[in-house]
Amino acid sequence: MEKKLFMACLAAVALFMATVCAAAPPDEGQVIGFTPKLGGYIEAWYRNDASDLSNQATSSKKVDNEFRVRRARLTAKGSVTPELGYKLTASLDGPAPGSSPSSAKLWDAYISYTAHELLKITAGQFKYDFTLEGLESTTDRIPVLRAEAINDIAGKLGTTGGSFRDIGVKVNGSYKRALGLTYGVAVINGSGINTGDNNGSKDIVGRVTITPVEDLTVGASAYAGKGQSEGAAFEVKESAWGVDAEYRYSGLKLRGEYIAARWKNWDAASASASEGRTERPKGWYVQASYRVPVLESLEVMGRYEEYEKDADTAESTLKTTTAGLTYHLKGKTRITANYLFRDAGSSPVVKAQETNATGGNIRDLFLLQAILVF
């Protein structure tokens, strides 16, 4: 009942604001007309994984090192009028570790209407507002990988995971005179990208930020939804929340995030619905980066993170320290090297990005990334 009331109010506010607010001027460089602006990027890797898979069922998937086309994106976007815009993105990802096939997916497909700086309405398939790092694109993120807590919690919301994207309606806006306020709230299917809804309930996700002092931004995010199919014997309920802060001054960037979640009637070991079980993951990270003054193209980065896969499972924590060096070629085109020192608990529920190893068999990882943005 509460969700239906919220959705009705959201729709009413959106309609009212769209009617009475003055239209916002087009962004600088915005394409007006039916001819879209084309862009995208290509991301290539060299990956070296020191993990031990010799005594695991996934031993046949062990690959110590490999070259990868990690991601390729092609985007068309523009505006038919100053208020009415659109975006279409194709995701062309290379194979993951273990000889899995490449994939091609519809990534973004939405239309947007900007009624006012306080109100932009987006409908379709889009990235929703949740966590600081989750909102960043690959071309903006300084480390090669997301933090484990962000990737494993936020990346899997919608029960099965939707790569921080879903289908629905979103409203967002900003008000600089109120402590630099920004917000984004979405009502979504909660089934992930390119997937129809599997129940009559809708998920709600949102984020708000303020800038209390110059160069410092503080944010908070929340998610609530249901995951089981219509008519299932029991319901999977999921909720998550996070807080974050980022400070930027000249070439220095400091940030930190904390995120926690709760999946009711969900088993961490089998990663599937299980009546009476609850998974409670949580994690945090702190990160610093600095553009070297004498050589502005060079950026050094360090990050420390801890992620507990399930508070009710012993030895389920993964600790990761990442050291990174980036050479910026032009704009967002760059070359980055990251070395990840990883210390994993012995529980097999512990998993990490870019390896098929689990638990104590997870070892260090080296990544060399080249991104060309066009």
C-alpha cells in the first residue's frame, strides 16, 4: 500500500512540475534535432591472477594471465527539443575469466524531459542513483575495479543483479542554493536490464547529496524491493543503504563509502532463494588519488577496503589494498596499472572480482588497463 501511494504521489508531482515549471536551457554542446551525437569507448586489459584453483571445482577454468577486451560501448544521444532528450547505449563486453562467451546487451535506452533544474523525468532503461562509485562510469572511475562491497551489493540489487541499471521512471534535479542539493529517485521493475518484471511490486531506489562546504560532498543512498516471482511460496525482500563523502582540492581527491544490505529468505552459500535464511553483507572503503604537479598527466592512487559477504557466516571477509598508477593521454583516454593485495577469509561464500577462486584461495591480482574514449 505504501509503495502504491508513493508511486501515485511521484507521478502527480512529476506531472504538476512538468506543467508549471519553466523549461531548462539546453546544456552546452547539446545536440538539438534528430541527428544524434555518437560516442563511446574501448577498454582493453592485461590480467594476471595469482589465485589458487587447484583444489576447487573451478580448477578447469584457471587462467593465470590473459589479454581481454573488457568493455566496448557505443552511444547515441541528443535532444529533439531543448527539453526532450534521449540516449541509446550498446554494451559489447569481452569474455570473463574462464573462457565464458562475449556478450552484447542493450545498456541504456531512455527518453528524458527537463522541466526545471529541480525536475528531470527519465523513462526507459537507465542507471539509477545509488552510491557514489556506482554512479561513476568506467571512464570516470580512477581504480580499474569497483570496490568489492559496491560491486557485490549494489551491482546485484534486483536480486539477480542489473549492472546498476533497470527499467522504470526516474526523477532527479538539483538546487545549488540549498547546500548544493542534488537528488535522484526511481521506481523500477527490480528485475535488472533487458528483463520483464516478474511480480506486481516495484522497487524504489534513490540518492541525495549536499555540499556543506566548498569541495566537500556528502551523500546517502537507499534501496527497497522484492525479488521473487509472482505466486511464489515465499517472498525475497531486499534492502540496502549507504553513505559516502568525497573531498576534492586541486589535484587531490579523497573519498570513502559504507554500504550494507539485507536479503530476507536468501542463502549466501547457494546465492538463491531459501525460506528462513537471511544474507547480511556490508563493507566500506577509503581512497586517495593525486595528480602529480610536476607531471600533471600522472596520477597515483591508493585504496583500502573491507567487505563482509555475510554477517552470519564466519570467515567471510575479504580485505583488499589497491595501489594504482595512471597516465592520462588526452581527456579520459588513459593507461592504468593496478596491483591488488587481497586477504580472504576461508569461507567459500567469499568471492572476488576477476577470479574464479573462492575463500582462502583468492590471491593477489594485477591489472593493466588501456581506455580510448571517442
